[in-house]
Amino acid sequence: MAIEKKELKSHYACIPNGTLEDPRLSLDTRVLLAFLLSKPEDWIIRASQIRREFGIGKVVQQRIFRELERAGYLERKVLQGRDGRWTTGIIIHRESLNPL
């Protein structure tokens, strides 16, 4: 069996092979990470939206986020909004902050 790879000219994500092959990540975590890395840099990550998009519950979504955080792909930052309120923001990294 062969893998066909046509040249892509638009609407594609560039994801390092090491990221998609990271043995610390389960299959569903890799899929969600690829989905997040395909979004524009200014896309705001909302857990409720991800749960709806993937048809998963809160427990599964939280497990995936913890897995990404432990492996170094997800970083949580406390940010102050324009309204002065503090929230936790999520940053997704293309490569792990904790390489193997």
C-alpha cells in the first residue's frame, strides 16, 4: 500500500512528525492537538466548544488537556482581560516544552 502526498497550496497545517508520533500522547489527544494546531494563532480555545466539536464530555476533555500539559504541548497562563478580570488562558505549542 502507498501513501499519496499531493502538493498543498492552501488550507493546511504544518505539524512536526515528532509531535504526531509522541508516545506520551494517546490517539484522541493527538487528534485534538492536530485540530488545535490547524487553527489560526488568534483562535481562542474554549473547552466547551471543543467538547461540542468532538462530542466528548468534560472528563475526557480534561484528561486530554492534562495529557497535553504533562507532555509540554499545553501551557496555562493567568491573564488579565481588558475588563480587569483574571482568567486562565491556554497556549498550545507545536513542539513539546518537555522534549523526550
